[in-house]
Amino acid sequence: MEYLELFFKSIFIDNMVFATFLGMCSYLAVSKKVSTAVGLGAAVIFVLLVTVPLNWLLDQYILRPGALAWLGEDFAAYDLSFLSFIMFIATIATMVQLVEIIVEKFSPSLYNSLGIFLPLIAVNCAILGGSLFMQSREIATLGLATVYGLGSGIGWFLAILAIAAIREKIRYSNVPAPLRGLGITFIITGLMAIGFMSFGGMLTGGDEEVKETAKEVALQLPQTEKIENNETKTLN
């Protein structure tokens, strides 16, 4: 249940584009056609799926305070957390280079259509944000980190796929001249972000039940105290 909850939460509730607005540069630039959006979205899914669990391992066994204790007691006091950004970016750059080689080898047309934005995945803030969110939220296991990376990638993929499909349709619509291009795209993105916020109620039903139960208990306590006080007075 924990894995499923984290998976859907990272896709809909904590969506990289609509909740935190990360990766907007490539989201806006490569969303003119569905075909290129699908290619870049698939690349982002792969990079997040690989880098988030790899960076989790780095964080757990190298970077955290005391993480080097497995090397011996002499290393237990070391704190390499200041290297987090460098190590995370190095891992991301390595995976992006691998993706670039694969895409260029098997799909030259997609490689040419993505252009400079494919290697720029290495500095895409959504990719680094996935690893930093994983670290700040203290995800407990490697499996959860993998699920979080996959869910975050799918969430970004759905965002760019949706805006690309809409932009292809509105190309033939009568959009007011001042709003054509990025103007209407920003408006649509804002509306989609509002729509994705509605998914926040998916995982809060249990919390609401707990709050209602706590409220009922709190209301019953004064009545119980009054009954006990009356019984005490009667006995006296």
C-alpha cells in the first residue's frame, strides 16, 4: 500500500510540473509536437528511474553524516553531505549521456528533433529535484526511491504529453493574437495545475476520518466529565 500511495502521489499530487513547476524550460520548448514530447518524456522517465535510486544509495552509504560507518569506526564521524549536489549531478550527467547515445543510435530523427534539449536533461531541474526531494523527504528504502523516481518521471511525461496534444489542437483555433504561443500555453498550464490539485483529495480521506473521530471524542469528553462530577456530588 505504501508503494502504491507513493506512486500515485508522485504522479498526480506532487507532479514535478504542476505542483513544483520544475523542468519548465524543456516542458515549454519541446511541447509543440506530440512525437517529440513523447520522446523527451520517455527519456526523462528513464533518467529519473535510474538516477533517483542510485542517488539514494549514494546518500545512504556515502553522503549522510555517519554513512561511512560501514568502512570502520574511524570513518563514522565523516560528513560528506556537502558533496550531495556534485555527486547527484555527476550521476545524472552520466545517465543523460547514456540516453543521448542510445537515442542517436536507434532514432536519429528523434535525436535531431529534440536538439539541444536532450543533453540539457542533465541540468533539467526536474531531474535534480527528484533526487533532492528523495533526500529531503527521507525516503526509507531503495524500493520506495525507485517507485518515487518512476512516478515522478511518469508525472512529468503526462504533463508534457498533455500540453503537446493541446498545443497541436489550438494551432488551428482562433486564439487572440496577444496570447498566441507561450501566452496561451502558460494559461493552459495554470488551468491544468489547478486540475491536478484536485487529486490532493485522493489520499486524504483517511486523514479526514481520523480528524472527525478525534473531534467526536473531544466533544464527548466534557459530557463524560460532567457525568463523573455529578456522580461524585451525589456520593458526597
